[in-house]
Amino acid sequence: MFYKELYFFDGDRTVQGVIRSYREKDFPGLIRIQQESFPPPFPAELWWNEEQLYNHITLFPEGALCAEVEGTLAGSMTGLIVKLDHNHTHHTWSEITDNGYIRNHDPNGDTLYVVDICIRPAYRKLGLGKWLMQSMYEVVVYKGLRRLLGGGRIPGYHRVAQEMTAEQYLEAVVRGELKDPVITFLLHCGRVPVALVSNYLEDEESHHYGVLMEWKNPFLRQENRPPCRISQKKRLQTF
């Protein structure tokens, strides 16, 4: 089980916190995080339910993490292990995560796939998302996995969709010419884009696109290929 004590920063003020594996007693708090983060008209049936959460802590407890700030649950992050053909990355969020139930978790896989990361609005200035991501990298190293992978939304795209393609938007975000609430955050966390996937999830703001972004385990030998550069289109897979 994962447990790490640390300090979060609210400006110059330090706040004591913990990142740890979540447990069954945390379920009400985890659902509350979803409710606050995705209020109506977001459909309530898409919030975590107890069956999903129970699967998380039984099928892959190392991938079920939460952030606790001064005794209050403030964020969570969930993953599963999968084995993917690295040359064929087209899939939807619901397919790869079993709609969040992770019954397809494969202990013999090589990739930790991010199912969800969620922070309560009142705690989003503390950097919890970045700390949760860092903790999941530590799980990748601990398990000896090849990489962490996950699909990020591009919620800023709808503002410029009449002016540029999704690929052009992503290139501009990576170059720092535009900022996207999700992709810019993931870049700050050390994630690298590898594929732009159409119809990844139902998300009108993103025009249903997702960007697969990875973090490679630096302690393992990687395949002999150059790092992905979003500006070099031949190295960016688009589906």
C-alpha cells in the first residue's frame, strides 16, 4: 500500500498532507470529490460508484491513490495496468478502462494507464494534481513498468475550433503559444504527447478528442526511437 507524508504549499503557507492508497471507508469522500468537481448538469451516473471504487482497491490497490489535506480528502487518482501494442494506440476511454470498472486490469502488462485524476475545487491551488501524478510515477517505478500512459482532454479547443484543426491546436499548446487547462498541466508534470485520438470520449469542449500522453520509466531501457516532438508531424500519430 502507498503512503507518503509531505507538505503542500498555499502561497508561502505550508499545509500538511498525505498521499496514500484509498480504502473502502474513503468511498463517500471520493464520491464527494466527483460531485464537487463535476456538478450538474454533468450526469450523476458518471460519478464514481461504489462498485467501481471497490474494484479499484481490490484489483489494483497500488493504483488507487488519494490526497488528504489536514485530514480531509481533497483529490484522487486511479490507474490500471494494461498491455498495449505501442504502434496501435487507437482506443476510447471506456474501452481501455472498462468504463472505470477496470475488470480488464492485467498484472502482466507493461503500462500503467490513468483512469482518472480529480481535485476538489477548493484545493486546486495546492498542486495536488502534480503530486498525485508524481506518486503514480513512483508506482510505475516500483512495479517495474515501462511507462505511464493516459488520455488528456483538450477542453480549450472549442474556443478555436473554427480557426484550426485539433492537431494544430495541440502543436500550439506544446510550443507554449496557447494554454490548455489539461494538456498544459500534463506537460508541466513531464508527460509527452504520443497520439491525438478522435472520438476518445464524449466531450463537446474537446470535440471528442483525447491526447495520449506518456511518461517513460527512466530506469528501464526504452525502445530505440527518438522522443516524440509534436512539431514534427511524422512522429505524432493521429487517429
